[in-house]
Amino acid sequence: MTAADIFRSVWRHKLLFIVVFYAVVVAGVAVQKFATRIYEADLLIFVDQSRSLKQQAGDSFSAGTQQERYLKSQAKIAQSDIVLVNALKRMKTRETGDPNPAIPTGGEVVEASSLFDQITSLFQRAPRIHASDENPLAVQANLRVDAEANTDLLRISYRNRDPVRAADMANQIAGSFIDLHTKLSSNPLASQFFREQEDEYRKKLGAANKSLEEFSINNGAYSIEAQRKLYLTRRDKIITELSNTRNMIGKNTGELQSLRTQLASLKAKITLPTEIFGDNNFSGPAAAPSASFGADPPLLHVRLYQESAVRIININAELAGLRLKESNQKRDLDQVNLELQQLAGKAAEFARLEREVEQDEANILLYTRKGAEAQIENAWRSNERLSTMQIVHSASPPIRPIFPRASIVMPLAVLVGLMLGCACAILADLLRTGDRASVKGFAPREAVRRDAGFGARFSLPVEEVVGR
């Protein structure tokens, strides 16, 4: 069927077309005038993802996908039951003043959500204004949360017959959603965990310090390295003094031998006591035969003899002191070596106790710093002004309803009226043609005749059959 055929059918049944067209337009006007107004209030929330996402540098596709998933996740959370229940509680508390209002969990959505439901609701009893947001299911049916494309914005839209109610519910849902996000982002137990670990390591540090102190007192070890340095310094000093003592003993021994030789040449036949020459007395018959100065030695020889004897006595006394000093220095050296050996045996245990103390101190510093960081992070995330989600603009009562809209309802009524009018005209034309064919006794579909020779079927148009 061409457009010309449709136009001819409409022209033949123009009265029917006009009646149907005006009926549809009047129905559209009635819907526009008498249908229940539905208002939609919306607000925008800015989601700061810089503190929530760890994006990989250079991977823009992965970062974009992660951002999109994050926004969709937040949109799902905004529509969760806990957010809606908290929003209803806040609304009830503000209206009734009851801090713990009862929120119903069941019920049906009273408000119509489609054009057909809106039209049929005109013939039904109108529900109460706020009946559609008394339970979370009804609120969820009227709520829409969308992530704005290519932005970090979430749009929260809420529909209601009362524009003020719609704006209030949108604001309360946004506030409940931000509160839940803050609660999920904050972690107050982290600082408590670090504080407990700090207390535990402080107890361990006290026990380690006590063990180290007892070990130091019982073994006389307070600083192994410092004590080792002192012992080594003392050992070097003793060795040096022992070497000097032995040099002095050697020197005095040589000097004593020289004095004894000189005294042997001076004494002549005088018998000297053992205190001067010792066991090797040069006064015996084994003395040198050339040491004879006569019976009366000169006065100078007597003086030299006396002085030499005094020096020999002094050197012998000094040698006795040096030998005693040498023995004491040997004993001190052995004692220092023994203490160094004992200190080497204590070093391992002392070092272990010191490492435990140092490790406990390091752990205390670590958990103290972690606890302070956790407190700062928690305060940062739980602060409303520093939250990663901020309301760009709050919802305000809408001026114009989203349904019915004259800009949509009237053009739609005109279009439906035209289409329905044309359809009625074409249907009336088809029915009129069918009635004409029935009056002359022929079938309205087609006439069929069988040829005996070929058995072929052929059809003739209805107009040709009627003409015959």
C-alpha cells in the first residue's frame, strides 16, 4: 500500500479520522492536566580517586578501566539496603524526633513507573503522597544512581510526587552514602593494633633489659667491646713494661759482671764477703796471679775498691727488685690473657642479649610510628572536609515535573492520533471492500478455477471476479 492509497482511504473516511485523532489528543490533554505529577530531584557527588586508586604509570587503558569499575562500585553501594535504611532513619528522625524509628522492610511500590501505569492510575484511588518511600524497596524503585561518562561524578536522582520530599530524600541518601563510605574507608582498629603491639614489645624490652643486667652483674660484662679494648690496652702496656724490666735486668747483670771483674783486680789478697761477689769469689786461690799489688795496696786502690763494692751491693739489690717486678708483670700478663679468654666466651651471650634489646627498641619505634600514621590516616579519611567524596551541589526541589511533560505528551498524543486515525480509516476501507464482495456471492479472498487439461491453479483478482 502506497502513501497515495493511505491518503485516499483517510479522505474517504475523514470523519472517522478526525474523531479518532481528536479523541487521542483530548486523552493526551487529560493526561497532561489531570495525571499525578512526578518530580525528580538530583545531586552530584565528586569522587576523588587520587587517594583511592593506585594507578600504574603508562597504562592509561588499565587506569581508565579501574576508574570506571570504581565508580560503578560506588554507584552500587549507593543503592544498597544499608544506605537506604539509614537514609529513611534520618528522614524519620528529622520528622518525628525519634532517634530510633522503626523502618518497614516490606511492602509494595505504590507509585507508577511507566506511562501505562500512570494512565491507569487515573481510574484508581490515589495513594498518599509519601506512601512510596516508607520502605527500602520502594525507595530503591524510585532511586537512580548513575556514573557520569568521562567524569568522576556520581548523579543521584530520586522521584516523588512531592518535590520537597524528593529533594530531601536525595540529600539524605547522599549523606547516608558518604557516611558509609567514610566508615568503610576509615580503619580505627589499625591504630589499636599497633598500640597493642607496641605494649607487647615494651614488655619484651623490659624482660630483655633485666636479663642483660643480670648477666652483666653476674659476669662483670657491661660492654664487651669496650672491655676488650681495655684488656688489650692493658696487655700491651704490661708487655711493654715487661720488656723494659727485662732490659733493665740485662743491663744491671752486665754492669754487675763488669764491676766484679774490676773488683777482682783491685782486691789483691783480700778476702771479700759473699755478699759482694756471691758464689764466684775471686779471693780464692783461683784468682789471677797477676793481681798482686803487694801487702800494702795504695790508697787510690782502696778507695776504688770501696766504691765498687758499694755499687755491687746496690746493683744486686736493684736486680732483686727487677726480678720481682718481672715475676709480677708475668702474673699480670697471664691474668689479662685469662680475662680475655673468658670475655670471648661471654661475648656471644652478651651480644645475643644486646641484639634482643636493640630489636625490641626498633620494634617499639616502628609500631609507635605506624600507630601515629594510622591515627593520622584515620583522621584524614574520617574528616568530612577531607573526605574523598564531596557533594558538588545539593538537591533542591524541582520546579517542573518529569511526568507529565507537555513537550512530550502533546507531540506524542498528536503522533498517536495521526497513526491511530490512519489505521482506523484503512481498516474501515478494508471492511467496506469486503462487504461489497460478499453481497455478490463471491469469496473476498480470491477466485480459483481448475483447468482440466493442465490441472494448473490460477487466481483472479477480486475486482475482476466481481465484474464478471
